Amino acid sequence: MNNAVPSPRPPRVIAVVGPTAAGKSDLGVALAQALGGEVINADSMQLYRGMDIGTAKLTESERRGVPHHLLDIWDVTRAASVAEYQRLARAEIDRLLAAGRTPVLVGGSGLYVRAAIDALEFPGTDPEVRARLERELAEHGPGPLHARLAAVDPQAARQILPSNGRRIVRALEVVEITGRPFTANLPGPDPVYDAVQIGVDVPRPVLDERITLRVDRMWQAGLLDEVRALEAVGLRDGLTASRALGYQQVLAHFAGECGEDEARAETVRATKRFARRQDSWFRRDPRVHWISGGLAELADRAMALLERAVTA
């Protein structure tokens, strides 16, 4: 008689999160393979077609036969919409769950992860308010708008870079439309799925070194040629895609604003700053379980964590 206890079923949704260059993509593939799952992208820039090298998008061979969803769905001229991503991501999650597959959400865009798994509602837009704020941005730059945001919503101002005019405009638009701080529209955790979030923890000096190596590899792999091809189809006019790390710096180089070496160095600096903000975002969520190690160790520790989460 076999008295072995059957292995517990994994949680309904798994999210692999953390800073850029931490190793999320490879861990997501390993977990999907082990659990009979499929990957759903939660990296806002990997949604764009043609943005492959600069976003470290996994190649077909690196995906190891695991289906990946919500990659390459938008043209670079399209402005990102978290509300649209939420609709698409939940449709993929629901489809996979109905088919008995495990959705593995993978990415470092914190708001996109929360939009997929938490009960967040996103205010609409007011064309007149948006147009007025964008005129101010064009005329005066992001500085005065960021100062205004700091006065009405200090938390949002701390989370949004003073140079990120697009996000500053959106935050001020929401404040004006709703009469509430932008951050008030991001309530505490209210999950819509049974989800376990796994954070990939990498010591900062190691992560900084990985980022430098990654940027060097991107240059060697032909990032400049990729940006040049995307510029020909409207990248420079894309409100979101043109701000992507690496792409923004290369576009500035093409415009004669800096040399190539300076563009590469600034890409490294900006990516390190971005990784710190990503880490801070996910550290604020007590639901994230942090693990560290090489890929094999990460996979083993993640599977052990998932089994504990199911039996708890």
C-alpha cells in the first residue's frame, strides 16, 4: 500500500518579481517548466514590438518551449496603458486557469504586477486637462510640474523621477480629475487571485556588476542598430517607448546630444538607479517572499516556498 502524500498543488498564480538583471526571466521559465505553466510578461517595455535587445527579451531558444504571453503586442508609437495591460493580463490568467495551467507572471514593473493580481481601479483621462498639462510640460519642462506634484502628493513625487514628464502629467491629471492624491488610487493589498509573489534578491554590488555587463552585451548585440530601425518606424514619437532605458540614451546620441560612450555610461547609471527604485517598490509589499542564489538554487528554493505556501 502506498501511503505517500501527494504533492500539494501550486498556488493559482505565481509572480516572479524584483529588479532588472536579477534573473527573473530564467526563474520564470524554470518554474513554468516544473509546474506545467506558462509565462505572462509583466515588463512594461517588453510589450513593445522590436524592443528586444534593450529590454533583454528572452529569445525563442531561451524560452525553452514555454509559451510566453503579452510580448510584442504594441507598436512603439503607442503610449502605455496600465488599465489596458490589466485587462489583457487578467484575460490570460483566467484562460490559463480554466485550462488547468499555472500562470507565471514575470517582470519588474511593479504597478503592472499589482494591476494584474490586485483590485486596482485606474481613473480615466480628461483630454482637456491632459492637453493643458502637456502644453505646460512642453513649454516649461518637468521641473515646475514635479514641484507642483510634490505639493499636492509628496508620496507620488518621491516615487516619480523629476525628469519623467509623462508620469508627472498623469499623476497631476488624476489629482485634478479625482480630487485625491495619485497614490490614493493605489490602496493596500486587495488580491483578486490566490497568488504567491517570489522576489529575486541580489546583493547590490553584484546587481550593479550584472547591469554593467548587461549593457555592454546589449551594445555588442547591436542595440544601436535596433534603435535606428525603430526610429524609422516612429520610436522617437512614442511617449512611452522612447523613454525606455537604453533607447532614450541612444536616441540622444543619434540627435547629437552626447557621444556613444556617454550614452552607454548613462544607460548604466540610469539602469542602476531604476533597479534601486524597483527593489524599493517590491520591498514595501510584505507579501513578497525573497530568495537568492544561482538559477538552480533559486528554482529549488522557489519550489520549496511554493509548497509551504500551499500547505500553510
